[in-house]
Amino acid sequence: MSRINSPSELEELRKSILSERDPDKPCITLCTGSACHASGSEGVADAIEEEINKQGLSGKVDIRKTGCHGFCERGPIIVNHPDETTYLQIEPDDIPEIVSMTIKEKKVVDRLLYTDPSTNENIIHESEIPFYKYQERLVFGSNGSIDPKSIEDYLAIGGYSALSKVLSQMTDLEVLEEIKKSNLRGRGGGGFPAGRKWEGSRNAPEKVKYVIVNADEGDPGAYMDRALLEGNPHLILEGLIIGAYAIGAREGYIYVRQEYPLAVENITLAIKKAQEFGFLGESILGTGFDFIVKVHQGAGAFVCGESSALMTALEGRAGEPRPKYIRSNIKGLWNKPSVLNNVETWANVPLIINRGAQWFSEIGTEGSKGTKIFSLVGKITNTGLVEVPMGMTLRDIIYKIGGGIPDGKKFKAVQTGGPSGGCIPEEQLDLQVGFDELTKAGSMMGSGGMIVMDEDTCMVDVARYFIEFLTDESCGKCVPCREGMRQMLKILTNITKGMGQEGDIELLEELSEVLGVASLCALGRTAPNPFLSTLKYFRDEYEAHINEKKCPALSCKELISYYIDPEKCNACMICFKKCPSYAIDGGKNRIHVIDQEKCTKCETCFEVCPSRFGAVKKVSGEPVPPSVPEEKRTIIRKSKKK
């Protein structure tokens, strides 16, 4: 492929690619993102190629390995085009039936369709599945239709048309004004207006400037950036190049976690292809604008998600934050003006340029425009990546898209914003999702993690977990963060172990205040949020742990005891055989008894006891009933009638 030297040549190439593609030709798109890969999508891909050849359809059916479709727990996912028949949880053994029935005979394989649990009806098309139906997939939508390793696929859906428009029809100032008018806010956590950040760098007097993609996604349960980099890397590249043009940068970096090998592979290949086609390098599209991009793999430090720590790592030093007397868009990488935005923010830029700031600003709320991608995980029926318009309520996300709480459990809270975010209770479920709305509720947008919790979740232990995570990830450079979080973790751990004392809550609040005002970077300043939000909405649980030595959620191990109800024990001997610590005394026709001194509280007995018996009981803060005397432990069974 020869280098494209003008916008007109780009359009000619696009027309050529489209002319060679028959929209009516059967095409199988298979999700091969990390989640589906872990579920065996490569084996499915091999089976598709083998079966197509076996049934004499070679050359008559296209196979496209795409990025993540979002509905991760139901992968691998196949969508058959052009009729868009969608099959979930595909295995290699299903492929012969799919090829013979759906591809050759145009019939649907009912057993592989999504079944709506509320109506028990099969749904054929992906867009009608409730998980997808209520989303607005503007940024994420192309993931399921293009091969991320094919630049031709990206060009076929209009890729690099925004870049062409910018370089041929707009000045750098006009691009900047368009981003400002859109009110695009950074999707990485802070929600700072992207246009204002860009403007600061553009107006800085230094000639050397940088643009950076923050793909150091470290929040537990979050993988939005990974999926975008894996599934549509050229979209991020295009946004980055446009940003570089707007501020006058000639060099850019993509800082990506080393733990994302497929994302690294796909973005590296995308850069190579973009250079070959003339979208990177010298005189892009023949316009005289020069720009190059380099990939930097991070070492897995959560603190490197913070802007100054990330830039320090890019400079080849330990990833530690530095005082920001001057913002990084003025003095950033190597003390030069540097625009740092996360993956999703850059991905929105081509959409805004192509469709206009007015279009973008009409989506969302007054203070939060556009859509947002969330990773919906935890105690939720449908887990995966969801993209919704700003302003959708938490209730709609959790129940309409997520399908509600499984196993008949009650919703308790949803944690948003990652480890630095907060927990929002049931009474706040009608809260609209937006930067300002979530902050007012005591949480934050963050990068888009959304962890759903049910009635079995202990909120004190949730706070302890996130404080422990942040304590481990703290760089230790500043005393308030390093020592303050250690003390918070120690107190919270004692509370979950039944060793909480009067005054612990007040001490935790005092430590939180110190961290919030004295920590060097946002990691330390926002670290108390999990504690503060859980205390705000679930103070009674803290008090129960401290005053009654009781865990209301029956979750904290040291505060739980197990016993066997003699009225319900059927002497089935399942728990007796499964107990790893040999703490259960029992036998045939003998009521079982748990030796409390030997019990390690592993919960095996509780899990294996047949539900029809329900003999094993779990209690917290209550005395365990006395053991059944030996002479009363024999079970007299009634003979079965013949």
C-alpha cells in the first residue's frame, strides 16, 4: 500500500475498499477480546475456518475477529451478518450446526440465542437483547464490527475522516473551539474540561509540546480502556493526532499497562499501519503536519494513573507524583506543556469533529455531556461493559441493562469511581449518572468502574478492602498518605475482627481529613472516600461491629460462628466428609455437631449442606446453641412405604 498524500486520496481509497465489499455476503463476526479469549474464542475461530472449508463455503463467507462486544460473561459471542443473528457462549462443537443451519439454510439455532428471563422468549438480534437495548454505544459501538488488526476495516466505517477534515478544513484554533463548545470532560476520573486543558498547552510559549494517552487503567474490576485499545485502536490514534494538531505537538505517547498484552499488540500494530498509510509521520496527508507516537509499557503501579507520576515514569524514573505548583498542561513531561487524557476521552474526539459540538452537547446532562462507558461487575446478573448517555439513573443501569441482583438477593450498594470512589445506597438509586451528581453523593465518576453489592456484602469490609488496596499501591513519598492509610487500614481491620473500640470512628474521620488536605497527589487525597461514603450511609454497620461485635451482613470471618440445627440435620454426612479441618463430629444416623475450637470458619459446611435441609446455620454476635447431648444424637428414621 502506497502512502496517502491528500484527503482526496483517502476518500478514493475508502471508496475502493467499500466497492470490494459485498454488504449481502455472509459474514461471521466473533468477539476475540481478552474476556472472550479467556473463554475459548480462539478455539471457536479455528472451528469456524475448519467448518467453512469442510462444508465447501471457502471464499463465500467472511470471518472477522473483532474486539470486545461488551457482554463479557456470555462470551464467546458470534453475530452473523447481514441478518445480525446473535449467538452467545459459543463452543467449538456448536460451529457445524451454526454453519449448516444459519449460514447455509438461513435458519436460527434456538438453543444458542439469548433467552429473556422475564418473558422466557428467545431474542435473535443483538440490538434487542436488554443488555444492549438500553445502551447508546457511540464510542464502543464499532468494537463488534471491525477487525482491530485491519486498518481497512476502520477506513470502511469512516475512519480518519475526522483527521482529514481537521487537516484540510480547520485551523488548530477552530479544532480547539469545537472541543471547548462540546464541553467534553475527561473520562479518566477528574472530569476536567478537555478543551480548557488543551487551550492551556496551546497557549504555552514553549515550542515543544506533547500529547499523552493514559491507559494505565488500574481500578479493580475496570477494563474499559483495555477493551477500546484492543478493539478499536485507530479511533484512539485518530483522536490523539487531532489533539496534537490542535495544541501544536509533534510527538505523543501511549502509556499502557504491561498487563494488557493484547492492547499493546493491537495499538502497536495500529501505529505501524497508520505510518504506512500516511496518518503518522512526516507531512500527514500531504498537509505538512508532522506527528509520531510511541508506546510505553507501565510496570503496573496504580499510582501511575496520576498525571505527574505517569509523566515521571515516562521520563524513565520511578513513577512517583510530584508537587503540581504548575499544571502539567503547562509544565508536564520533561517540563514541557503536555496534554494527558485517558483512552475514552481521546476516542470521543473524532466523533465530535465529524458530528459537531452541538450534536455532542445535546447528549447528557447540563454539566456532563456525551456518553460514558462503565464496567458493570459484582453481584449483578449481566456483567460486562456498558455505554450509556450521561444522565441515565443508576437504577436503569443496574436493573434494565444489568438485569438486577441474582439469586433473589436484595441490592445494597453500588461502588463507583474505583478505589478512590464511594458507595451509593439503595435510596440513591434514582441518582443520575454524571460527574457533579456522583460527587455530591459522596462518590465520583472515576474512570468508570461500577461494582454492585448485595445484602451479603459487609460495608465495613468493603472500606477495609479498598483502603488495603490503596495502602499497597501508595508510592510512600508523602507522610500523610503513607502513614495515614496504614493507620486507617489497621483500625478498619481491627473493627472487622471484632477488636474495634469506642472512638475508632472519630479517629478514622480525623485521619481522613488529614489525608484529604495534606497528601501530595489525588491517590492520597481521595483514599478516604470508601470509608467516608460507607460511614455516611451505613454507620449502623460500623457501630454494630464495634459495640456488638456483630457483622450484620454475616461476612466478617472473625465475627461469624457456624452450628448445625439438630431439628434439620438429616445425617447425610456431606458436611462431615467435606470439612477440611475435621471439625465436624457425626456419622450414619447421628446428628452432626461442629467443634467450635477446631472450626476455621471456612464456610464449606454452609456451602455444601443441601438446601432442602438447610441445617448449617451462620450467626454473628449471637451465642451458638449448646451441642446436642450424645444420647440424643441418634436419628430414628421412619421406614419408607412400599
